[in-house]
Amino acid sequence: MKKIFKVLSLLAISAVVCLGIVAFAACSKDSGTTYEGEYQYTSNGNNYGIKVAVTVDDKETVTKVAILDSDYVEVTPALPQYGWEQSNVDNWNNNINTLLGKYTGKTVVELLAIEVEVEDSVPVDGQTFDGLVITGATQGSGRLLLAVQNALSKCPVTYTGEYHYNSNGNEYGIKVSVVVTGGKITKVSILDSDYVEVTSALPQYGWEQSNVDNWNNNIDNLLAQYNGKSVSDILAINVEVEDSVPADGQTFGGLVISGATQGSGRLLLAVQNALK
């Protein structure tokens, strides 16, 4: 059965009333942070695999990918009886350094977004991996890419997203940055924007200063509640909206400030747009 390995893909959010804007990935602000990763599987009695070290600079781009020593079979020795000639082995050995060099300058998000199709853990032939391939050596190229992705999955990656809509002449909304490490959220922050995050007190409509204070006094705690949540769990939460406005009475899996459903809903939708 075919399995598709997917990473946090960066998709443009095309909904009329909400925009999920993807920012740069941020692995480390310290230049030259290196992450190790690997990919391996057993096939026909051989333990195929590869182990790599991936270095990322402060501009969130890969500056180097190196193959590390391991006990895995990186490339099968010549087996003419099965149609795998020495020329196939030479093809890999003669072109691997060029392939490693193609990773330089790629962003973390860009690399994590590439899908690798596998059958029983073996990369399927005929894939191009967005150009990160040695022609005639798809499986080895796929193993390399999966090892790189494994390394980068350990790197904190920052995405930004937003949700906004117009209601009663106000552009309500919120913009956030979301840091993800290994599929889990480690930090959510509110970014500056021109949107109305919370309505000023309007006593004539029953919206008191105490309601505004409720939001301001509890927003940091709400943001902290996202920490440790998995990306899949957050994306699975349904937010009901009416004319783009989050409907009252929802709890969003506990990610809510009591008495501030709309603001809590806007926050969750902005986080979801970032993670999409």
C-alpha cells in the first residue's frame, strides 16, 4: 500500500474573509546550527539508509548537507544479475556531491514541503523531488531527502498567519506567529497589525471596559495554552462562523477566554491558517 510522507505544507489561504500568510522558517538565530537526521529501511535483506548533518544559517536557509558515517547501505553494490550495473553505482558516486550542493540555499520550509512517495518504506521510482534527484537513482535520492527532512523536523520553524473580517465598519482580526518543533507548537505570539483585536468599551451596546480587561488580562494565558499541542490536533478543531464571525458559545477544545468567544475564535483561526 502506498504511503505519502507529508510535512507541514505551505498552502495559500484563498478564503475571501481570511488570509493565512506563511512567513520564513526560523531554525536558529545563531548562524550555523546543525541538525542530524536519518532515513532507513530493510529491503531484500539489506538495511538501506543514510544519515546526514544539515546546517542552517540565520537567514533560515540550508548552507550545507553532509553525509555522515553509518552502518546503512547507501547504494547497492553492482548486481548485474538483477540489472544493477557498476555504471549505476558510479552514477551515484559521481553525482552525490552535486546533489548535496543543490540543497544549499533552500529554505527549511521549502524542503519540508516536498512530498516523497514510498511503497513499503522504499521511495517510488520516477519522482523528481523538485529537482533534488540523481537521474537513475531515485531511491537513493529519496532516502537522502527523507533524511534531510528528518533532520529539519527537529528544528524550530516559525510560520505566520492571520484571520480578519469586516463587521459593523470595523476590520476585526489578528495576526500571529506560530513556532513548531517536531509537529508540536512551542510558542504562539500576536504580531502587530492594523486589525481590531478587541473592541473598545461600548457600554451602550453592553460591551463594558471589564470585557476589554478580561481579554487583555487573559490573552497571555490563552497563548500559553497552545504550547505542546500537536499541529494535527489544532487543525482538527472546528470553528463555527456566521458571516465570518466566530459564533458564540464555542469552547474550541478549551482554547478560549470565557466571555471572549469571538476574539478566541479569531486567534484560533489565525493559528490554523499559519499551520496550513
